[in-house]
Amino acid sequence: MTSKKGDNTAPDLSIKDLPSEKERSIVEPVLEKSFEGWYLWHSKRTLKDIETVKAALIGDEPVGVSMLKMLNTKLGYVYYIAVSPEWRGKGIAGELLDTSDEFFFNKGANEVLAGISEDNEESKRLFSSRSYKEISFAELSKRFGRLHAINLYRKMVIVSGEVVYTKELTKGLAGSILTEEVEREKTNS
Ligand SMILES: CC(C)(COP(=O)(O)OP(=O)(O)OC[C@H]1O[C@@H](n2cnc3c(N)ncnc32)[C@H](O)[C@@H]1OP(=O)(O)O)[C@@H](O)C(=O)NCCC(=O)NCCS
């Protein structure tokens, strides 16, 4: 799927699915410019085998990437999101995150989680701008049960120094992210 964004963000921005490993290699430079050390190694490995990868393109140039997966039938997870340094601050990650919320909503998720380094202010601002809120392990345990929360942390590969953010995909929020497909389903039912 390729969707053209016609708003006031970066010009000619489109978001495209990258289903195959070969296609995914086009966003490796974005990862190389965005991460280092363990995160770079892990993001490149994740790129190869994660369920869903979306690229942000300006014309034909890959400038951003998101890696997404369902943790269970109701819970989405934003594994990685990155934009090349020269394209930051133009709303590209915001567009990727809006597309990600829409993707998870259409998959039937009612909540999305993300793991964020405690000292990553840009990332915190990005997720906060889309109404994500920090959730502690204690709160997650209270909601899902301790064992389930441990299991979620394991699936999300939350490492020391990271915090978890969450956003509920409620009907109110979903209203703004309903796709034509879902609207059609609703009309037909
Ligand atoms: C985090 C990151 C993806 C943000 O990308 P971006 O394209 O610059 O973000 P956007 O321009 O879409 O900004 C999104 C929101 O965050 C805010 N924001 C992002 N970076 C900001 C900054 N440096 N200063 C102020 N606000 C910032 C913007 O105000 C915007 O909110 P708005 O839509 O309400 O205006 C980018 O900095 C990056 O790739 N960092 C390295 C990789 C990383 O750490 N990824 C996140 C964890 S996996």
C-alpha cells in the first residue's frame, strides 16, 4: 500500500509497506544514521524478520521507517521508528506514527505500546504528541497480571533504561483514523 500525504509536512511524502527482505534493505541507511551500538545491530536484525515495515519516502528517497508487530490480538507494538537526521523536525515520524495507529486499529487492536529510552527526548515528544503516555511496570502488572506483564516486556525486548508508553485506540481516537475500508464495513453491517 502506498498512501500519499497531501498536508503541510514534508513535500511529496508517502508511506509505503515493505513486505520483502529485499525491499526492506532500502531503509537500512536510515537505521545506520539513526542508531548506534546494540540498537543499530538489533534494529537491522528486526528489520529482516518483523511482521510489518513501513517506509516514509520523499519522492523515491527513503527517509524514515517504522517496524510494527501485534503482541497479541488486541495489542500493537511500535518496535522501531526512525527518520534520517536531515529530514527530522518536518513531521515525518508523526505521519509514520499516525499510519501505525491506523494500521493497528484496522488489525483489531485496542491499545498500542512502545518502548522508549528514558533519555530520548525527541522520541518522548513524538509519542506524547500523539497522546501516548508512560505506563510503569507496576501499572501494566495491575492491568494484565504480573506474569503477563513480564511476558510482554520480554516480547517487547525492553532493556534497562527504557520506559514503556501506551495509547488506547478508543472509539473517539479511532474516529479520526477510520479508513475507508472500515467505514465501508460499518456501513454494510
Ligand atoms: C524520534 C524521531 C523518530 C522523531 O522524528 P521526526 O520526524 O523529527 O519527528 P516529527 O518531526 O514528526 O515530530 C513529531 C512530534 O514530536 C515533536 N518533536 C520531535 N522532535 C522534536 C525536537 N527535537 N524538538 C521539539 N519537538 C520535537 C514535534 O513537535 C512533533 O509534534 P507535533 O506533530 O505535535 O508538532 C527522530 O528524532 C529519530 O529518528 N531519532 C533517532 C531514532 C530514535 O530514537 N527513534 C525512536 C525510538 S525507536
